[in-house]
Amino acid sequence: MDVVIIGAGLSGLIAAVTLHEAGANVQIIEADTHIGGRIHSIRDLANHRVLADLGPTWVWPKYQPVVAKWVEKLGLTTFQQFNDGDAVIVGYGPVPYRQPVPGQDGIARIVGGPTALIDALAERIGVDKIRTSSPVTGVFEDSSDRISVRLESGEIITTEKAIISIPMRVACTTVQMPWAPQALIDVMRRTPTWMSTQAKAVALYERPFWRDDGLSGRVASRVGPLVEVHDHTVADVSSGALFGFVGWSPEQRRNDAEGLEQAILSQLSDCFGKAAAHPIELTVQDWALNSRIVTDLDVTQPADHPEVAPPILRQSQLEGRVCFAVSEASDLSPGLIEGALVSGERAATEMMPKKF
């Protein structure tokens, strides 16, 4: 084996596809039952069509050349985030009121969501190169040209090189790396996993009825439980959707999941009318419950947007035989989709076998 990639999120898949297409023999090892990492979606059970994103949604191809490049390379398309009409403003005055709120310049969505990136990359590399439900517990140096990757099952995979493509805090607390200097471990512990403690609520409807009333689907609220809401309707408008970020703490969400859902429906009804209280489906994706993504450090510390991490996270270890690939380690757009793409590309370049 030339390169083992630990983690089948976007960075890991980008690294794997880049290496695979250069002729390297690669294997992706994923702890979860599915690929994608923080990119996850709601699909139509009848036709497998993506209806909504449960993880990241937005890209800015106008300002993110690496996103634009991969969207084109994978044959995907983007469309503008819907923002026509008024937003509903709650808690900023004695009563809720309507007001136009400018959207971000260049903000866009991928047709099929970021899941379309994951699906296209997985197709390029082939399912035979991806193993799911296989947590890694250690990465060890066997010799000057061999790395051992130990699985939770006890199985050991031998490889020339390895890319660790899981959140830095998860890696340093669940994967044994006896070769790692303390300075590296310290930086990994200090690197927050962006959005890992957040919860995202998605309400699906037959159509985006709020648009008929001149509403953009946006809500800005100091009351909650959703602190902001956005139109999340699919590109062809064959169905409607709203999504929002939950303002309750992880502990509140865990202790009253049913109460949270009822509060969300009540809030949507107050903002968009009675029809909003009766979605086809309401899904709350609580990322703070996913131990593959979040650690105790993430839960107990402020959820700051990651800054550009120290260079040590972008430096290979064991004389160029191990490196990291995750959005938070990127020196460009850390925490965002573009950061994941950049990090995956960099790791592939670092780990490219000399024979290629």
C-alpha cells in the first residue's frame, strides 16, 4: 500500500482522489458507517436525491478559486443563495418586524449540496478503496519505510505513508501517535473543530410558500430557539425547505430534544405563518452528539471560528511519511469547504510517492 488515508471527509477524499489519479495505491479508512464527515444530507428515499444539507451548505466560488476548480472538474454546478424579499427580525424591538437584509456577495450553493462533491469523489476513487465502520486507534512507525495503521478490531494495515484526515482534537485523543512531538499534540488540542458543537434544523415542505408573501426565508432572532434561519429550497424549486442554527446549548438540546422540536415549529409558525408549523419532515442534526466529530474540549470551550493554525499542522512528520489533512489545518479558508479542499490537495502533494 502506498498511502492510507484515515478519514473519508472532504479533505481525505480530495487527497485520495488526487493520489489515485496520479497512480498511487490508496486505501481510505473511515470510522463512521458513511463517508463525508461533517458533510451529510437528507435524501429522498425513493430516488436518493439530496433534499437538504445537515452540515455545511455555502460556497463562494466567486472568491474561492479552489472551490470553483473542483466544482468544474467534477461536473457540478452552483446556484445563488435565495435572498429575495424581507427577513423577519425577532427580539430587536417590542414586536417582530419585516426588513430587507442584504445577502453576502457571491454566496452560493452546490446543486445537490456539498454531498454532490462527496458522491463524485467517491465515484472517482471507487468503493473498493473505501472502508467504513473501521475506527483507527493508532499510527505507528515500523521502520524507515513502513507505517502501521491499527484498527479498533485489532487489524493492522501496513503502508508506506499515511494521511490523518479527521478533526485534530479527535485525532490527538483517540489515535495513538507515539512519534508525535508534544508541540504538535499541544497545537492539535488547541485547534477547534468548526461547527462541531452546533445543531442545524431543517424543515422540508412541498413548496417554498413564504416566497409568495414576499419573504426571503431569513430570520434573525434573539429569542430562538433558531438564532438565524435561511431559505434552503433545492435548485429546481421542486420542493421547499428552511434551515436554521439552533441557539440552545448542547446540554439543553440533549435534555429536551422533543421540546426543542416543538419550539422550532412554533417559531417557524410565528415567522412564516401556520403552514410552517406542518413540515413534511423536521430534522435536527446535533453534531455535538457525534463523537467522531466533537470532543469534550469542543463542548467546554467557546466555539470560535478557527484562525489559520500554526504551520506545524501543515508540516509532514516522520521524514515526510505522515501528514494531516483537515479544513482547520488549512492556511486558506480554515473551517470552510474551500479549506478542506486546499488541505486535501496539500496532503496529496506531500505524500505523493517518489515513483510518481
